[in-house]
Amino acid sequence: MLGLPDAITVALFDLDGVLTSTAVLHRKAWKTAFDAFLADRAGGTDGPGFVEFTDQDYLDYVDGRPREAGVRAFLAARGIDDVSDETVTAIGTGKNEMFLTALHDGGVSAYPGSVRYLNAARDAGLRIAVVTSSKNGAAVLDAADLTQFVEARVDGLDIVAKGLAGKPAPDSFLLGAELMGVAPAQAAVVEDAISGVQAAAAGKFGYVVAIDRHDGAQTEAMRAAGADVVVGDLDELLPA
């Protein structure tokens, strides 16, 4: 009925890009923050060493990861290894300030297909938790009017407080399953980031649903990372 195996009693949903459109806000804020940093190093956007931050950079190095881990992964990919911890923090903080401004300006909404799925899941008795690397998880859920569906939440604040490894490590999803009182084999994970799919596979969860909102561009990579099924929107799992 929900497109999941019968043994699944709990679903652990990532937030940005799975339930809400905030992934777009994150990507725009990251681009602004990284391009400013790269332009400063290159002496301007017309400097010989300037190469702008791209949508593919977001998907490869930032999407799904804790904030500072994403900064370090992207800089490492560009061969930039001479920045201080303070600079890494400053890049991430600047990005978050831009994201919060967009959030407060009404830039968040829930995907209609995701809302349909959440309603169907609740009606069918599937228990729902959210596991996100974002430190703004509670604010995003409230802004999108999704808090009503969520029994438990693990977010970036919990990851820091408990010293958990971020995605692609499975720690945050394992905590989500623990809070819901189930073994990983009884839980499905729903993700839109390669790092999140890898985390779910590493945690040996019972079923891994990947959402590719990029016209199929990530589908093969998601399958290779461990997804059991890849869909373009959550309501594709529901009966026609």
C-alpha cells in the first residue's frame, strides 16, 4: 500500500529535498557563500583561479552532510587545504545566515507529493521520524506545517551534542531508529542525497527509498549507493 516491505513499521525521512523544498534554498545559499570565498582567493570573479560553485558540487560534496563537513569536503575537492578552522566555520555560518533569511521570508514549502505520502502513511499506521543534518530541522518542519506528522526528530544539533559522525556514516539514522524503538531492519530510510543513501546502506536498514528530483540524473548513482528503489516524488510509491 505504501510501496514498502511488510516488515517495515517505521520510516525515517530526510528533510531538505525529501519533504520540503528547502534544498533549493540551501543550494543557493551555499553557492553565494562559496563563490564569495573563491572570488576572494582569486582576486575577483574574473581572476584566473576562480571557478564557481556548481549544482554538481552541491550534490557531490555538500548535500546531506553536516555543515562544516560539507565545507571541508568541497574545499578538499578543489585542492584547498590551507584554510583555518575559523574560516571553515565562517563559510558555514555565513551560508546559514542566508538560509535563515530566506526561510523567514517564506521560502519553504512542503512538496505536495510528500504531504500525500505522509497522510497515507499516518492513516496506514506507519510511524514517522525525521533525520536531517540541518541544525534548523525544527524551524523547517514548523514552517512547512509538517511537525504534526513527526514522532521523533534527529537533526544537526543532536549530531553535534552526541558527537555523532555525519552522513555518509549511519549514526544519525541509527539514533532515529533507536528513538523509535525499532531495529534498523524494521525501518525504511527515505533520502535524496547520495551521502544519505550511503548512510542508510551502511546502517543495514530494511529498505532504502531514494528520491531523484533531478530528472533522473542521480538515479544510477543512487542505486549504486544502495537504494532499493528510486522515485521522482514520494507519491509515486502510492497506488494509482
